[in-house]
Amino acid sequence: MRKLMDSRLWRGVGYVLDYFFLNMLWILCCIPVFTIGAATTGAYYASLRLMNEDDDAVIRNFFKSFKSNFKQATLLWLLVLLVAAFLALDIFLCFRYSQVSQTLIAVVFIMLVCIAFLVLLTVLYLFPLQSWFDNTLMATLRNALVLGVHHFGWSIALVLSDALVILIALCVKGMILFAPGMLFAWNGFIFKRIFSQYISQTSEGAQNNDI
């Protein structure tokens, strides 16, 4: 029994250290800003490999995915920024010109909020999908939206839990440095459950699977 507890203890310590390194890697690789998409893709790939117990080489898996997905992940990230800027501008204009026609502005504002929510669901799944499935950019966008809506319960759980972690990180001094690793661990656990329904494992891992 003691040996069993010791092995579980060391396995737990190993997981904490793995996610600590993953956390630091993600922060460092996000510094140029335009690399955030590739860094997030790499972090999810390494996290999902840990979750599946395929390979615990966090650093190697991170940079493997970072390099192989760099172009498409960067395009996805720039697209996310563009859509977010467009929605933010439209919502700002709704408030700016609300005196023109309150009814019309209210309808437009509700439409924008609904679109923003669908975009949020899509973004939640976007980089995990990019890390784990081999698809075109448009197919990845489509699949992210479909999965976000189809697994609506898990999507809401992700939104609420991620918001809670971010809120705590903003309120507790120093926690912001460790929040990304916590999110990749928790989100990876959920994505593992979701993706397992669509993955047919191969000896080379899941990077070549399609959805």
C-alpha cells in the first residue's frame, strides 16, 4: 500500500512539474503576441499527450506542435483578433449612437452579443482542435463551432471555469503567472473526454486524425 501511495504521490508531483514547465513555455512563447495561437496549440498538444499518457516529454511535444502548426495556428489567431476587433467596434458604435433609435440599436446589440457568444464557443475549441486534428483552416473553424454548440454543456462549463480561474488570477497577486497551466490542465481534461469520441488512435499519436 505504501508503495502504491508513493507512486501516486510521485506521479502527482510529476504532473505538477510538467504543467509548471508548460505554463512557463506558453508565457515565454506568447511574448511576441502574434505567436499566441501557435503557443496555445503547442500547449494543448502537450497537455493532451499528458492526459492520454502517450508521452510525458512536455517540452519536446510543445515545440513539435508549435513548429508543425505555426502557420495555420497563427492565421487562426490573427483571424480571432480581427473578428474580436470587429465585434468590439460594432458594440461600441451601438452605445455611441444609441440615441438614434433605441429599438433598432437594442436589436442590433442583441444580435452582436449572440454572435460574440458563438465566436467565444468557437475559439474555445479552435486551438485544441488545431493541435490534435489534421484539418484545413476552414474545416477547423467549422468543427470548432459545431463542437462548441453540440457539446453545449461542456462548453458552458469551460466558459465558467475559465472565467473563475482568470478572475482569481487577477485578484490574487502572482497567480496570473500560474493560471495558464491550470487552464491547460483543466481544459485538457475536458477536451480529452470530448475528443475521445472522435479519435481513432494510431501508433503515431492523434496528430494525423481527422474529424
